[in-house]
Amino acid sequence: MDRFLLLQIRNADDLMRDQEIGCFARALNCDRSQIGVHDLLAGAPTIRELDAVDVVLLGGSGDYSVAEGGDWLPPALLAMWELYELGKPTFASCWGFQAMAKALGGEVVTDASRAELGSIEVQLTQAGRNDPLFGPLGDRFLAPMGHQDCVVRLPPQAVLLARSETNQNQAFRVKDRPIYGTQFHPELDRVAFIERIHAYPAYVESITGDSLEVFEASVQDTPATDQLLSRFMQCLRES
């Protein structure tokens, strides 16, 4: 039975702390009990904690920005670097994508003009089309997304797999490591995405200018990305 460790960067009163665990369990086709949680606000996990699991997961963040930083950021980035050094199978989405890029030498900025929220079209690069994990997604696909921090420069270890009209860097894999990152949220289906945005209604209006009700009606199913995490595990088993 696969063992997962979810590295979270969420406040104790963030209602999405628990929801995020359920979303990853659904997307991975595993039981919630298989997913342990480490709070990065309390510091980096130990090597022993990392050795005890098969795969590390990183998701979003309600209140914390890689670009803005804080006292919590250096230990969190150290954790990302240790995952790289260990060659630990890792899947990082949204905040995790940004943190992994920053930890390996990339650049992350806050840019409201490049903010994306909703079901956003993403296009694979040639490397993405050739990638065993991303290739089956198809050349263009919709992905659930919500961010205003952007990775504007990938680290040298990263291979760009996907881009959108607004952001050049939407997904990467790390060279010679079983580590992938996506700016979008493959752990979220439409139902979970709508539940997530209801937790941050002011965020919706500030980015889209729409009311929550109008925006919710625009959210579409994202069947391509919905299979990404389960295929990630399949690729790990076959490699």
C-alpha cells in the first residue's frame, strides 16, 4: 500500500486543510488514511519522515505566498531542496509548484496581470507531448487553476512541459528525478474546485470581477487533468 506525505502550508483555521487531503485521496484513488500530513509552518520534515513514505505531495495555500515570503519560507524551501537531493517521488501543484521552482533556483513573482482563475486552457510543449505522464493529456486541455503568483523563470534542472496564454510556465518535470510540478490543480475536480473557491469569495471577485455565482457557472469539468495523479503513480510503478 502506497504511503503519501502531504506538505501543507495552511493556517489551523483554514477549512481547506482537510478538504485538500480528501481531494488528493480521490485523485490518487487511495484511502485518506494513506496520506500523512506535515505542517510546513512548523518547519521542514525530517529525513526520517521523508524516508517513511513513498511519495510526497504539495498543494495550494490559502494565505501564504512564495513571492512575498516570510520566516516560514526558508525551512519550506529547504524541504523542497531535500526532496530533490533525495530523488523523492514528488508531485507539486500550485503553491507547491512555485515553491519547488524557487527552491531549485527559479524565480516567482506576484503579478495580478497574469493571475488565472477558473478552467484555463493549457497547451503542451514538445517535451510535454513526449512525456509519458503528460503526453496522454492531449495537445490542449482545460485545467483548474487559481493563482496570482507566477513562476517567471524555471530552475536549470526543470524541463518545461506546458504553458498557457497568460503564463509561460505551467508545468515541469525535474531532470533525472521523479519530480513533477503544475501551476494548476490536478487534485481538484469541478465539485472540489467550486467548494474551494467558496472558501475565498473575495479572491474570486478581485481576480475576475465577477460575483461568486456568475463565476461558478463558468467553471467547467477538467477530465484530462483529473487523471493526472493516478497516472503519475502508474508511471512510478512502471519505471
